[in-house]
Amino acid sequence: MAGQKFDRRNFLKIAAASGALAAVSQSALAQGKPLVVGFIYVGARDDFGYNQAHAQAAAVIKKMPGIKVIEEEKVAETVAVQKTMEAMIEQDGASLIFATSFGYFDPHVLKVAAKYPKVFFAHCGGMWTEGKHPKNVGSFFGYIDECQYLSGMIAASVSKTKKGGFIAAKPIPQVLRNINAFTMGAQSVDPAFTTHVIFTGDWSLPVKEAEASNSLVDQGADVLTCHVDGPKVVVETAEKRGVFTTGYHASQAKLAPKGYLTGAEWDWVAPYKTLVEAVKSGKQPPNFLRGGLKEGFVKMSPYGPAVPAKAKTAADTVKAKMVKGEFVIFKGPIKDNKGATVVAAGVSQGQQDPVLEGMNYLVAGVVGSI
Amino acid sequence: MNSTLERILVPLGAVAVSLLLFALFVALAGYPPLDVFALLYKGGFGSSFSWNNSLQRAAPLILTGLAVAIPARAGLVIIGGEGAMVLGGLAAAIVGVWGPVHIPLVAQIIMLLSGALVGAIWIGLCGWMRHARGINETISSLLMAYIGIALLNHFVEGPLKDPNSLNKPSTPPIPDANMLGLTPGFDVHMGLLIGVVVALIAWAVLRFTTLGFALKVVGGNPRAAQLAGLRVGRWIIGACAAGGAAAGLSGAVEVAAVHGAANASLISGYGNAGILIAFMARHNPLAIIPVAVLIGGIGAAGGMLQRRLDMPDATVIVLQGMAFIAILASEAVMGSPWRRIAQRLWGIEPATTPVAPAPVTVLAKSSTLEAA
């Protein structure tokens, strides 16, 4: 800590001497000072889920030369996160902040960003809009429905009952898109496959997640997957009950050595690096950054022991097409589970189609309602 | 030893003891205790930025602390402040978005009052269940909190959802002009001023009025209170409603000063943190203010420990837990054994208790008031 003080004073002297006080972060770089990058997580860094995926990538950024990473975990989506961002800037000199929870964006990131125009705020999942949101805010996200589609393919190829269970937090577009992609992937292998959904109501409700998992297995599901913040409970419950699972957010292979098939994982290193390097070189970082398998924003967990070779080959073939950008998941005709046509025949909604960001249906073959 | 002095010194001593225990814990975990303390101070109270940080974190906790402390005066343990808080926030958002008045000051007052009203009804209901049906208020308020949270989720994800709030279901935003500003002189929202004022009022009412005294009688011995002519049921429901109003008000402040809409971010645990604060403050509304600032400061400092020393968030939770237990345990040294030790050591006379005859007159007064 004493060192910190000394460094800052020293740096201020040099900065003042070179007359570059105005652009603090830039001159800091010119003087060989590390770029301070702050990471804020809404949950625990070791949650086997959403936050762990971010923390793993932050650990990679930490090793980059000339970068100093500071982190705070379990920061609530209240004034707490506003004060955490301000503290990172005021007390630690951060010039790039990764606010990784969706709920941080409005109003918290927007409010603090207006106060500190020289700091760049990268938000995960938010929809940055030209003209509406400030230039020093950006949003990045990954098209993880591609991985869910592949997980669905694998799930259907090992399932005996042709019933999958999906434990989901809330019926919001991002979650519905994953459920639908998983189901469509499974149906591409076996059209009779159905996905049974239970919405728990919130992002982290371990008890309800366990109850939902058990109930789905009791109903005959022999593959479980989920979209909640920490898939730990679902994966462990499935393993205990002797059914298969596909993971989400990060790899849960360790928690289910027998039943873990594969999983849809984030790989935030790519977007993190892009943003860090832009800020480091003094360029305007991209405000809207998205990517799927092709850009390396998402990846599949290595296949588990229960996956047959044939299924691997089939999934890898589709994956190769996705990487080339030749595969469209939401290609009409698609019907929802009430019989209405939601994507007309001949309509192809590609990965980046904004229509998909407002998804409000479950496709045919999903048992459950919004 | 003077009893007021004792009431201040003993908890401070308890905090000191908990800090020593924490130092031991930190050292065992392999971190340098002195650096940790320096950062705790620096992050919580070391600069004007840190003070604002701590006060901002303390602001909502003052009100949720009162939500537990006021009913506690009537002998009730209410732990469901979270439910009243989120519903208060929801009410504030509803009148803020769809209310007829759009003069900022009026709209703000209406938002705050409706939040308080809904909170009062919610916890008041627990008081009524206790009085009319003999349902334990601790359990009922806890369960009601789950219902309150479910109602919030139902409304913001269903009938009241703003169609533009895709992945974070919320009510539509209240107009920017109607948002609460900052507490004058601080970089902290208006919730601080509101919390401090409400705490001072609660303290004054409980300390200096017959109202406060009657509540204490009800809390001390409901049977005796009844014999003295107090209508215990009304006092129980009233105390619950007053506590609920404080919690509802804190939810309204969250909406009107921070979020600008009601959504799941309102479920932030402030209501639960209020339980800790009220117990640490021995249910004294005045003491709630410094205790909330202490907890807020520990929260602010926790961030700094994470950033500078890479310590996990749980570190400050451990400190909080130690302080909580130490303060509760310090009750044991309060009063007679403590005085006896002091007497033996320094020959100080144990304080006599001259309060005994006083209540009778006041009680008579308040019971006549009640009868009238």
C-alpha cells in the first residue's frame, strides 16, 4: 500500500512535468504505468457458473504485460455497484471497468459513466444504442445459443426417454433463446425429443433448482441442463440421480465425472482483450461487441465419457459450419409450442438479427409456458 | 459507573474485541493484519470519498433497521422487512409512473408516502395476525416477505412490465425530473437525510412521549399493560405498521433515488441487513444511525480489501459476524455483574434504580389518555 502511494505521487510528478495531467490514463501509459482494469461480479468468483466464467477470463487479462487487474465480487445491483465503480476509479486509478452483471447497466453504469467521461465502461449483455447511450460505455455479449444447439444435439443422441429437463431462471429473451436453441438442436437429431422447462423465478435459488431437477428426473427426463447463475446444484443433483447433464456458463465436468456430456461455455478472453488493447493504445474501444463460436466468445466443454463417437462427429460437423458462419439456427418455418408460426417459411434470422433479442416464445417441442 | 456511559463504552469495547479476533483470523489466513486494518480504515473512513461511500451504503440500512427496532419496543421480533421494502418500492414506482401529479416535489412526496403506507399495511398485517389469531409474528413476517418478493416479481414481469425492458423486466421508468436528488453537502442520495430524520423522530417519540412509554409497557408485560388499560392489540398492530412504514419508505427511496423503476434489483438484502443493525443497536433508533454507518463502512472497506489484497468478499462478512456476536455477548457484562466488578475494583457504588416509582404516574397518565 505504501508502494501504491509512492507510485502515484511519483507518477503525478512525471505527469505534471510533461504537462499531461489532463489525459491521466493516457499519460500513465506513456510513462509505462500499468493500465488499471476493474472487474465487478454480482456473485462469487468460484460459483461454477456465470461469475466464474468472467473471473477465469479476468485471470488471463491479469497476465498481460502492463495491466493491473482489480476485482470485486458479490457486488449488488444497487448503489453498491455505483460506489464500487467510483472507488475503482478514485482510489485505484482504473481507466477501464468491466461491469459483468446484466442488471448493472441501467441506471448504474450509465450514471457513473456520465460522471467519469474519461473512463471506459464495458458492460456484459447490455444493448448499447448509438445516440442513446454515452460513447464511453460499451456492451459485449456472446451468441451462446450456438453452443446450446450443439448441447441439444448431444443430449438427444444419448437420451433414452427422449425427454430433457431445462431449469431456467426467468422467461426473458436471453433464456428463451437458449431453451429454444437446445430443443431445436435435439430435434435435429431426434424429432420426437421434448424439453421440459421449469422456471425458478430468480438467478440464484439453489433449493428451488434442486427441487426442479429432482422433479424433472421424476417425470422421466434423463438429460438436464439449465440457465441459472450457478449450475452447480443442477449438475450435482443430476449426477446423484444418475442422469446426464450438459453444462452452462463454465465447465462443470468436475462436478459430474460420469454424466457430464458437454456444455455451453463463455470465453470472455477474446472480447476482454479487444477492449483492453483498444483502451491501452488510446483508441476508441468498440461500443457494440458481439461474437459466437467463430469469434471465440463462446466454446464447448470437452465431450464427456458417455458421448458416442457418432454424436461427436455430427455435432462437430454443425460446429464447423457455425464457425464458418454458414449455419442459421432460427430458420423458418418455426412454430411455437401453442401452434402459432413465429418464424415464417423462407425467413432466416441469423445470429445478429435484432429480432432475436426480443424473443418471447417457446418453440414446438418445449413443454412449459412463459 | 454512569449507565449512559456504560451503554456507549461496552459496545465500543465489544467492537474492539471483535477487531482483535478479526486480526487473529486474518493472520491465520495468511494476510498482514496491520495492512488489513489500515485498508479497512482507508476504505471506510479514510477520506471524504470513503465517508460518502460508507454513508451511501448506510442510508438504506437506517430505515430497514428501524423496521425491526420499532416493533421490538413492543416486544415483537419482525424479520420480514425485505417484503415490506420491495412492496414499498413497487408502490412508489406505480404512483411515480402512473400517478396524476407531475410537479416534482409533490410527486416525490406522494411516492415516499405510498411506499410507507404499503409497507405499513404489509407488516401491520403481521401485527394483526399476531393479535387476532395468535400467529407468531416472526414466522409470519418472514413468510410474508417471500410473498412480497413473489408479488414484486409477478407485477414487474407481468402486468406492469415495460415492454422495452427485455432482459431485465422492470416497470416503466419514472420521469427523471421526479427523481430524488442528493442529501445537501454529501455525495449521497436523499435517503440518508430521510433515514436520519426518521430515526431521530422515532427516537424522540419512543424516548420522550407517553406513546413511547406505553409501547414499552406493552413490550415489557402485555398482561400488565392490559390491566393498566392499554389496548394491547392496537399497540401491537400500530408498532408493526410503524416499522413496516420505515421499510416501505426505504423501498420507495430505492426507486425514487436509485433505480428509477421497480425491478428485481430491489431484492437486495437491505431488509435482512436491517435485522442485524437493529439488534446491534439494541433497538435504540438513535444508535441505529452509527451502527448503520459502521456496517456501511465495513462494506465500503470490504471493496478495498478485495481490490488491494485480493481477499474474498467473505472477509468482511466474517468481521461483521464477529462484531455482531461480540456486541450481543457484551449484554452479559452490562448491568449488575459489571457494576459489581467495578465496585470491587474501584469502590464505585452500584447505581440504584430510581425509575421504579416514576412509571406509575406516567402509566396513569397514559392510561387516562387511552381511556379518553
